[in-house]
Amino acid sequence: MKSNYQYFAHYYDCLTGNIDYDKRAGYFDMLIKKFGGRQGGVLIDLACGTGSLSERFCRAGYDVIGVDSSSEMLSIAFNKKINENLDIQYICQDMTELDMFGTADITICALDSLNHLGSLDDIRKTFEKVSEFTEINGLFIFDMNTVYKHKNILADNVFIYETDDVYCVWENSYTEKNNEVSINLEFFERDGDIYRRYSENFSEIAFDTEIIDNILINSGFEILAHYDEDSTQPVRNDSQRIVFAARKVR
């Protein structure tokens, strides 16, 4: 179930205000240094959304290319970079069809964006494209939701988000057969004395770590590490996100 995130994009930043982007960017930068990535090199921010991480990597001295399939998300990212006078290139592309004009030293993909892909075949296509446009010895660092999170945390739960301008009902429906969470968002947007209602639907699928590793290896990467989210600690049975670090070797 794919979405262009038309309404979600408009409220993405205020609905994800709990995310500490400075901390997350610092964590990814630490991993880049830990595994010998090129400081200040060309960095692809895959599924960059509204550009919050792209901005921070740009300020850290990287040559940043933000890629996202949602023109609505990128429109917001573009306006933000203009307002902040940042030199970031944004490209509207599906990650399964990544097509760069050159190679990158580092590719990152954060906040379970890869879980939004609809199948293992889409994962394979994406990894092959990342490999194609990554320098030998370049890094690919990303995170993914775990099966545990889909089954026990997201599950069939309902979450409510409220700001001054919008009321959002986030409703999940979990399918155990393929560890898929179908997500329905209902936005109630304030317009004077009334609220206007908009809907958005998408899904996320969780995969076993071994399967992801095999696709990485077959795409020309070696596995450097698996970590529990935002740490260098081993993955636990109840980890909600796994961070993968890989190096392009062929």
C-alpha cells in the first residue's frame, strides 16, 4: 500500500516533534566515523522526507543529496533549505529506482523508511541501486522496525496526536502472516470554527534480520554491525529498531 503522503507531509514535522534529530544525526555521524566513512563526503539521505536529517548533515560538512518519492515532502524540504540557506540537492525518486549522476561515499536511510517498501523484491531492488551508486568501501547505514515492534508495539493499536492546528487519529491493523502493519491516518484540520477531515493510508512490513543481511551481501555489501536503536549495544529480543551498518565491497 503506497502513499504520496500528501496530507501526512503537511503535518509531518509537527507530528514527529518528539524525534531528536540532532541526536539521531550525531548517532549516524558517529557510526560513519567508527567505520571509516569519508568525512565531508557525498552523502545520500534516502527517503529524506522533509529534510530534517539532510539539513543536519549539510551543517556537519557533508555534500548532501536528499532523495524521496513524495513531492509533497520534498516541497517542504526545499522551502526549509532555502530559509536556512543550505546547499542541499533534493531529488524526487522512488528508492527502488534510484538513479544518480555519480556515486556517493555514504548512504543513510533512517526512521524505518525501508519498512514502507511493499515486498522483499523492493528491498532487493533498493539495495542493488544503493550498491550501484556507492563507492567501493562506501557505507550504507540504515534502521528498520523489528518484527517485535510490529507485533507488540504497533500491533492493532490506536494513537492520538493533537496540535493547535490538527487532530490526528493513527489506527493500526496488524497482519501476522507477513508482519505487516496497515496504517490509517485521519486528519481533522482546524478551519475557523470547523474541522476538515482528510485520510491517508500506507503500510509497513517487518523482516527477519537474516533475510535483510542476505540481500545486503548479495547486493555487494559486507555486514559491519547490527545495533539496538541509537546505541552500539547488541540487538535484544525486544528491540524496536535495528540499525544495520554495511560496507560496499564489490
